[in-house]
Amino acid sequence: MFKTTALTGALLLVVLMTGCANVSDQAKLDLQQGWYEDQAVYYVTTDVSDAEMAKAMDANYTPRLLDAIPDYPKPPGQKTILERVYIFPNKEQKNVLASIPNPLGPNSQDLNYSPIWLLYKVNWLKGHPVQSLRSEEAIFEAQDQGWVEIERTNIVVNCPVVSIDNKRFLQQ
């Protein structure tokens, strides 16, 4: 009887695993292009802490992501899982990421990278030329010049980077 139960369990496991493989072959996530240090990078958005934004991005509404935001002002040495992503609410350009995995995949050595992002809005101030800002440093320089203002939001998103060169992807 034990052999029959073990064999039945093993067969059930194989059937379940085969079913999972078929589902993953059909799954598709929209790639979004962003910038990191003047380099195009690609990521997917899976979860958003803001209901309206989650609906607009066809992502999971995940209010619990707000638990990642520390109390401000945050002590200088306090680490969080949050990284920064800069969005342009008027759609002047693609988002800018503060870090990416380096290299992409399981051998990443970048200790700053996290796929959990706190959104910062970059708004161009009137009377200043809109130009492409493709790095966090370029955004800070534009702020120093008085061209943009940066506004921290309380919106957290889960957006893992899946390609850096749009040729090699995670899970391919």
C-alpha cells in the first residue's frame, strides 16, 4: 500500500509541475523602458501601492508595499528596501532608475539595487527647456539649475529590472 501511495503522489507531482510549466509558457508581462546612467533598461511592473496607478498599469494593487516606507526623517544609517525611481508625470520622457542589478541575473554584485521603488515626481518648472534626463545625476543637476523640482511621493512599486541591453533577459 505504501508503494502505491508513493507512486500516486509522485505521479500527481509530475502532473502538477507539467501544468505549471504550461502556464508559465503563456504568461506575458509588458516591458517598460527606463534609463539608468544614460543606458536604456527594461523592467516589468507587477505591484503598486496606489489603487489608481495599479489600475492604470494593469498591476496588482498592493497597499502593503507602503509598509516599506520608513518614518521620516529617516536616520542617516537606517537601511531600507526602497530604491528611488524618478517619474515624469507629464510624460516628457521615460522613468529614471537609481540602480540596476550589475550584472543582470544571479551574479549581481550591486548592493544598492532593489526592485522595490519609492516614486519621485520630476516636474519641469515653467520657462525652462525640457530636455532628456537619463540619469539620477542629470536630474540632480537640473534641480540645481532650477529647471525641475523633485517631489517625493508615498507610492511604492515593485518593478524588477529584467533586461539591460534589450537582448538578454532574465528567465529566457
